[in-house]
Amino acid sequence: MPIIEVEHVTKEYQLGALTGFKDSLANLGRRLLGKLPIERERFKALDDVSFTVEEGEVVGIIGHNGAGKSTLLKILAKVTTPTRGRVYVGGSVAPLIEVGAGINPELTGRENIYLNASILGIPKKVIKQKIDEIIEFSELEQFIDTPVKRYSSGMQVKLGFAIATSLDAEIFIIDEVLAVGDLAFQRKCFDRMEELIKRQGKTVLVVSHNLRQIQRLCSRVILLDHGRIREQGKAEAICNLFYELSDKQIQARRASSSSKLSSSGEVELLDIQLIDDKGSIVNTVHYKQNVIIRMQLKANVHLINPIVSVGVHTTDFLYLATQGTKIPSLEPGIHTIFCKILEFPFLPRSYSLRVSIDTGEYGHTAFYGENLKCFLVESPRFNRVHGSEGFVMINCKWWLEEHKKDNKEIGSLNEKHEMTENLSTP
């Protein structure tokens, strides 16, 4: 029997401000006249959602902002109730939905551990046994008897996560809490979740925009779209589908996409375009084909030995490569610079360009911009490669050596089989 059952769950909210005296009086008049009152518009955060989760299963829930992910988790954690439908949860639940929400700033860290533990239903006896482990995990030994109001926000969420994951619950409900604290602590949180999943066999529902984490943690993924389940299935396939949908949205918005820009005023980037081998301006680059980046600059002062660099990054700003060149000088005026990338090496997905222009002996930045040109990479032989396979394909040569059965010498060969085919090569 499933440990979680969600059957035709709908959650509605009323939009707009609270009804004022004038509106209430008008509705009273309508009722006296036998008419229906004017109701505010209702919004369906969830719309007829149904699924089950087996014991020990790790399920990811993904989707765009406002898709209903957090609302669903709050219903499962009994923070809120559905407007319609039925929810069955057959085990104790540890909700990691808003880490640190129950922290009292006037109490010390140690006092907050006992307070939050009692709120989460952990017996005091159990907390006494685990308090040293919680403090050690939070990395707050030095400050544990200091009032929390003197903690930084990062210290507070560290404390909250350490308390929440100390629960001996059967079901963990996680909403974007693996990104708490600094990078080292984030790695620690991720390792803690992997321990709960792989070693202890806990049932976990996790919401995250980090699809790499979802693919690594989850065996199954549910894709929500405007409150409805669009698809559900194996993590790899559903995350890949979401990547493809996101790529289409990014390309649709590319003309109006925002860029991060900083400039000293010495030079401006007027335009940046991609050009194929035929000389046409394109927004789609073919994998392993040449492409030219054309930049139009306006120098407002005389620039001596400027270094112009071009980089490629993913749409979530993972920097992949950068290449630059030194130009003898740029006189005031408009200039066009070309950069030809031979056999574009990155696998099909959406990417964007960044440009920097540095001047002077110590690398003074005259211009820097990210997300300047969004483009899509395609290949005639295969579709978008999902994130778990990386960003570039390695060109390999394979062969097999068969050793003689009666010869103990490792290096003695019976036969050598050449294998020229790379199965993953596009």
C-alpha cells in the first residue's frame, strides 16, 4: 500500500484585497434582493492533482515558479488543507519547508533546539541524546549559548536544518532547503539527505529548481504546470523534458531578456550577433559547426592594448569557457570585432554569451556583460542532451584486449579487437 496517496486534490485561493465595508454593504443589499453576492476571483494553485508514493521512494517535484509545488508540499505536511480532494499520509512527517521559521531570536541556540524539537514532536529525552550531534552538524558550537538575534541569517538556517533533519521520521518533505548556508554547508546538507535516502531508506518528497540535485537524489519526478501534473516518470526523462520546455521559453524571451552590465563609460557594446558560415545572422548554432560572434563596440576614449574576451555560459550562469585576444589599440569611434569559434563544442541546449573588455597593465575592466546573447545549440543526429551527460562529448578510441588463459603474464595478448564506434558520439 502506498505511504502517500493524493486523490483529485484542488487548492483555491481568492485573489485581491480583503472585502471592505462598502463591498460588504453592497453584497448585503444583493442578498436582501435575492441576488448572489459578488465574489472575488479565485485562483487554483492546484487543479485535480492525483499521484501515489511508495514507502522508501524518493520523488522530486519540479515546475516553473507558481506551478503549485510548495502548495502541494504544504498540504502533505498539513500546513494547509485542500479545497477539494483527499490526501492520505501513512507515516510520521518531518517537514523541511521553511527552515528556521520557528526560531525565537531572544532565546539561545541551545534553547531553540529544545523549543523547535518540541514543536516538531521530538521527545525531550531524544533531544538530550541528540543535542551534541545537532550542535556539531550546525557548526555553531562557539555560539550555541548566544541569543539567536545575534546570529547571521545563514547561522539561523544552519541551526534550523540541523534540528529538522534530526527527526526520526518516516517521511521527509523538503522545499528548497538544500541551498542553505555557504557552499561547504550546502554540500554537507546534500550528504545528509543522501544518507537519509540511501542508508536509512526514508521516503522523501523534494522540491528544487536545481535539476542536477533532483536527478541525483530522486528515482521519480513529477512535473507540475499551472497547478496540474503535466508529466511524471523517471527522473532523467522528466528533467530532460523540463529542460526542453525551459529552452523554448528562454528562446521566446530572448529579444527582451535582461542582461547584467557594468561599464566604466570608456567603451560600450552596441550590438552582438551570431553569424553562420553562410554569413546569415542566426539564433541557432549547429553542434560541431563553425560560428562567428560579431561585436560592435563604441570606444569613447583612446584604448591602448585592450583585451576583449568572449565567454559561454549556461542559462543558470554556469561558466563553461572563455577566450580573449589583445588588440593594439582602439581609437574613439565605432569598431566591429569578430571572433570565430571553430566546431562549436558544446552539446545541444540553451546557452548565452558574456563579454569583457579590460584595459591597462592591471586589467582594469572597462566593460563587462552577461546574458548578452541567448542562443540554442542543435544537432541533426540527436536532441537536447540532459544535464547528467555534461556539456561536451569526449572523442574516444576503444579497443579490447583478450588475454591467454594459460599465461599468467598480464601483458600477454591473445587477440586485440579494435572498436571504432563511440556509442554516445553524435
